[in-house]
Amino acid sequence: LEEADMSESISQEELDAYAAMLGVDLEEEPQYEWIVMEGVRAPLPENFRMCEDEAGEAYYFDFAKQQGHWEHPCDEYYRNLVKAERAREAFKEKEAAASGEKPAESE
């Protein structure tokens, strides 16, 4: 199986498109850029390979289960990671508000 070259540069257009697919607006939520970068560069799991259909559309085939998928198999993981980070931030803000502290800026 061939894996993508991890040193390959990602265009801003590709980054923005992947961020949107994850539900992230990088201008409004720059603290999640690390998740977007990690996700857009995620290698395929073992047994998966990127293929093309007759129309040239990319899909991912799991040879272990003999199933095709339109989304990269790691996309759901990164969507859930964004949700978890948002929940963590909301909890920290709520906790800070309850204690009368000013919430720390996200990095």
C-alpha cells in the first residue's frame, strides 16, 4: 500500500475545505488548526487504499472488510476530536465564570 507523502505541502484551499468538512471555520476558531492539519495529513489505516471510480471520484476501499467508503476512514475521528475540544473549552469557560475568573485564551 502506498501512503501519502507527509511532507507534501497542503494548499490553503485544501486546508479550508477539510476544515469546513470537520465543521471548523479557521478564521473564527484558529485554535483548532492543529486538528485540521493532523486530519488532512492522516495516513490511511492498514488494509485501506484510495481508489477511483469510473467517473474519477476518489473513494477508500477497506480490503479487510471488502467495503468502499466515500470518506477517509479517519474523518469521523477528527470530527469527534473537534467536538471534544469544543466541549473542553466550554467547560473551562463555565468553570471560570462560576469561580469569577476570566477564562484563559485558547492557544
